[in-house]
Amino acid sequence: MSRIPRSHKTKRAPLSAARIAAAALALVDEKGLDGLSFRALAAKLRCEAMSLYHYYPSKAHLLDAMADLFLGEIPPVDRSLPWLDRLRALARVYRGAALRHPRFFQFMSLYRMNSRAGLSFLNAILMAFEDSGLDAEQRAQLFRVLGYFVTGAALDEALGYAKGPSAAVPVPEEEARRDFPAIMAVGPFFKPEYHTLTFEAGLDTILRRVAEAAGVPYSFTGTV
């Protein structure tokens, strides 16, 4: 009588801090921040929840690792580029990261970036400002202005103003066209297909102001 071969369990990849953080980021991409728990993450990784605490003693530690992973995916910007081009490139790559991980960006938009990875990214932006010749107060102010714009734009695009809380009884479209024509006239240009155009227009406006404050002609090489 022939022997029936034993079934073999599918081998599970070994746990590691990097694998756990990547799985957690993927889980948030799928379920949102409210869907992140050690129990849900353990189910995704096919392991016991308690085994995750060996790598991350708390959810805060895990979120730090996820933030570092988010920032680590951002491509570096060539330090030899003119400083205005570097600012443009850094704004673009940060927006790009937000659009790749829209649900996690809800966390990143408020994250203090005081980890080594966070400080490294912020330092790259401020080094570009430093190369402009602006004094420290001007650099701080314009850095914040740029940050306000990029974060706000990325939040709107990543999470979607159109997907936000709505009035229980919104004004019917026909009534809105009659009573609020100024809003309805520009409404079509708020659609996703106009997001990049609007972002570039806003970024251009801010960088022109930065160049003006630095007393240099506004220029863009077009390499980034």
C-alpha cells in the first residue's frame, strides 16, 4: 500500500522589525489608522500578537518605525542642484509620498519629525533655504509657509476634501447653481485631474516669493 505524503505547511517568512513595519504600513494603507492594532497586524503576519512586542514595545514605537519607512521611501534630492530647484524637488517628493500612502499621511501631517529620519528630511529643506543667503528669521518663516502649503495640499489630495464630513442635508445642485453661482462656476476645476496643476501653481507662487526675499531672479532649470 502506498504511503500518503504528509501535507507541508507553507513556510512563513521570519519576523523582523523591517517586515513588521512594512506590514503595518500596508495595513494602514488598506484599513486606515483605526484599523491598525497589534492583533490585526499579527493576523496579517500570521504570528502571535505578543511576538510583535519583542520588536516594538508599544504602538508608538511601531508608528515611529512606520514614519521612518514612509520617509525612507522618499528619493534623495541632488545636493548639487540650485537651491530653488532643490526646494521644488523636496516639495514634490513629499507630496508624492503622501499620495502613495494617503491614509498614513493623516499621521505624518501631525508627526513632529524629531526622529533621525525626520530631522534628516527637514534638514535637507533648511539647507536649501540656507544656501539662499536669507537670514535665520526669514528662513524659518518661509520654511513654515512652504510647509503649510505642501502639508495642506497633500492632505486635501490624499484624504480628499470631497470625502470629508458632509452636511446631513446638503444643498441640492440645482439650488446651489441658483443661489451660489460663484462656487459652482469653479467647481469643475477642483476635480482630481486638476490637482497637480493647482499644486504646481501654488508651489511656483511660494518659490517666487522666496526668490524675491533672497534678492535673486526667479528661475527654474527644469531638471526636477
